[in-house]
Amino acid sequence: MPTRKSSSRRTSHRRYGKKSSQKVKRAMHEMKRGQLKSGRSGKTVKNRKQAIAIGLSEARRAGGKVPSRKGKSSRSRSRRRSR
């Protein structure tokens, strides 16, 4: 059974920092107001997951604690080889 020490230690190993949650929150508010634009095309973002992704990428640029993206390049390479 875990003691209280181990549970308090677990909270210090958060995956996402405060800055990342603030950026995602701001992006969600902008999306709900219809003001969040896509970076490349400039279209209005209407998808919730896309808004979260924009917020996380802004947090990465600002230096927040955010896990790195999962690379799809190695996966697509192995698929090409199998064909």
C-alpha cells in the first residue's frame, strides 16, 4: 500500500506544466468565440482537438513543459517498406 510520501512525489512528475494548460485554455476560448485561426491556411478552427493541438504547440514555443509529439515518420516508413 503506498504511503503519503509516494503520492506527494507523484504530483511533482506532471506531464504538462501550468503554461501549457493556460495556452490550451486560451485557445479553447478563442475557438468558442470563433477567433482562433489555423496557422498556415488562416481558416477558422472549429474542431476541439485542433484547438488543443494549437494551444500545446504555442506552449512548446513558449518553453512550457509539454511532452514531445509522437513521430509518425518512422511508422509511415515501415508501412512503405512492407508494401
